[in-house]
Amino acid sequence: MLMPDADVIARVMARYRAQERLVLAAPHDPIARRRFEDTAYTLCVLMGERTARAAMLAAERYLARVRPAPRPAESPTGTSRRR
């Protein structure tokens, strides 16, 4: 299956989460709800899933595979800076 760019997926996920917060704050706002639904649809299409929840889970799994977790920053002496 051809997958979209990881940056595109990350941007759509961030937009989905932001719009979800807006809809939860103003559930009767039809414009906010429409934008949220459009973003959810886009995420579903990108990830090849039928529901927004499944698409978010698939996107998180995909990004975890293609973007390794950031390593701790190293100090000039070569040791990691952990607190």
C-alpha cells in the first residue's frame, strides 16, 4: 500500500486534535463541526481506515515506525544529559 508522507500525516493529526478540542468546547458550532468532520475524513482516506479512531491509531503506529523516538541530547563530553 502506498503511504503518504509522514509530515503530511503528522500535520493532519495535529489539525484533527485541534479541531476536536474546538468541537468539544463549542459542540453546537456547525462550522467547527464541519471542519472537524472534513479533517476526520481526510485522515481516514490517508490511512485507509473507515473510522476516525481507527485512522488515528493507524497514523500513530505508522509514525512510530517511520520516525524513531528522539534520543536524549548529548553534552559536549559525549554523555547524555538526563535529569
